[in-house]
Amino acid sequence: MSGRAKLIIVGIICVVALIVVLSSTYKTSETEQTILLQFGDPLKVVNQWGEDEPGLRLKTPFVQNVEYFEKRIVDYDAPPEEIILGDKKRLVVDAFIRYRIVDPLKYFQTVGSEGVARSRLGAILNAATREVMGRVDLVTVLSGERASLMTQIRDQVNRQSAKFGMDVIDVRIRRADLPDENSQAVYARMSAERAQQAQEFRSTGEAEKKRIVSQADREAAIILAEANRNSEIIRGQGDALAARIFAQAVGRDPEFYAFYRSMQALTEALGESDTTMVLSPDSELFAYFGTVGEIGVDETADSQAVSGLDADDIMRMIGEIGIKATELDLDLEELKRDASANAQDAK
């Protein structure tokens, strides 16, 4: 046998030996679970959930083989499904599941592979979602009760998936949308409802406004009536005081009061204009142009017979007899002060 043939034989033996060695060992990592099979029948589960048995192990080559399963938490995104809610509205739900394999032997015996497991899990999730969400309306799905719905779905999925050796940790709805054909109708209805609520708020506000205005008008009428009553009382008291003062003034000198009133009438009638008055000598206004009495001025018969008097002459005559009027004004001021003091005492 030549040396080359020997090298070939040695190489073949080494390869066979390497294959035998590799076939007689298997490695289980920290993130894996393994099942040792012999002719397809399970013999042993290594590094199962809850255990920590990673490492290198031996097996019989060509007789035994190993199946590997994930020990970490696995995510599964279910395809979007259209669901009918309890209020007959349609909703497209896109959900996902997070699960783990807790019993690899049962998982292997029931589903066998990850693809079959995901298919079974998707069917279970779809059925549970339809059952739970079929009992509620759209408002509940969109409200804070959504988390409670997810818990109910998770519990149902977990009960069904336990027979496959899986434990569902969480179920979440990633997206829940109305179908395109229903979106516009729902938006229009929601807009109409909001418009109705806004109108109700406006009506309530308008009614409240009318109530407040009516109450304010009523209170204003009461206040105004009281003010008018008080003003009438005060006016009556003032008129009474004025009458008393007037009576006192007349009582002090009735003759001069009549004279002074006549002079006031002439002053108001003539004013500052160049008015000429044509009066009869027998007029009451000339009654005091004869003998004035206390002043002691005697008028001649010619002055009494004058049928026309110039306004300037009459005003000058009123000024000449103003001494008595000044005295009367002083008396009136004194009466006013007395009236003011009496009013303060009354308050």
C-alpha cells in the first residue's frame, strides 16, 4: 500500500471519527430548551422553563436526535381582522401576543413546530377577540376600559394555549380602526351629535342669561321704586319746610312781601332787554309807586298819571328801594340756616 493510500484511509477515518464525535454530543444554550429523541420518541427534556441546565451533553449518534425550542419570550403579530362590536359597528383590529413555551414536550407533541404553533395561536386570539369585543360598543373600546378588555382576551387565550404548552403573557391591540367605508358615516354622525350638544349648551346658556336679566330687572325695579318713594318723602319734607319758611317770611312783614313780589315780577318781565311796558295807572304794579310808606318818598300826581314807563326807569326805581329787599334777603338766609339745622337734627 502506497503512502498516498494510507493518507487517504487515515483522512477518511478522521472524518468518520469527527462525524461520530459531533453526532454523539449536543449543546443547550441559556436561551434554548431541548428534547432528546430516539427514533422520534422523546427521552429527555433539557433546560426546561424554570430550570437552569445549559451545557454540552452526549447522545447516541445516528439513533438519537435533538429538537430545539425558544426559552425566551416570543412575539407574535396577528393579521388584522374585521370584528363586529356589540353595537353592530365594524372595527378592524390589529393585535399582537407575547408568549413563552413553558412545556416543550407538550408543545412538541401537540404542534410540533413554530409555524403550526403561531397558526393555532392566531386562531385562538381571533376567536377570543371576537367574543370579548362582541359584547361591548365602540365607546368602550376607545375608552379607558380598553385595558380591561385586553385582560379578558389574554385570559381566554391563555386557557386555550395552555394545552399546547404555551403561556401567554400579554395581549395588546396595536390599532383599532373603522373600515374605510364606515369612517365617513361615523364621523358625520359624531359631528351631528357634537353639534346637538353644542346647541343644547347654547340653549341652556340663553335660558340662564334670560333668568339673570329678569332677576336683575326685577331687583332694579324694586330699587328704583324704593328710591322714588324715598325721593317723594324727601320732597314732601322739603315742601313742608319750604312752606313753613315761606309762612314765617310772610308773617314778619306781609306788606313788604307783597311789594317785593311785585318788584320781582317787574324784574323778571323786563330783564336786561330794552322792553317798554304800557300799563294803566290803576294797575297793581303801580300800587307802590305812590307813597312807599317806610321809605317816605312821595310821588307827584304827574308821575302817577304816566301811561307809559320806560323799562330803564322802572329798573332804576326798583334799585332805589332795594334796601328793604336786602333786609328781607338776610331774613331769608337766616331762615334757610334754621331749616338746615332742623333737617340735620331730624336725621
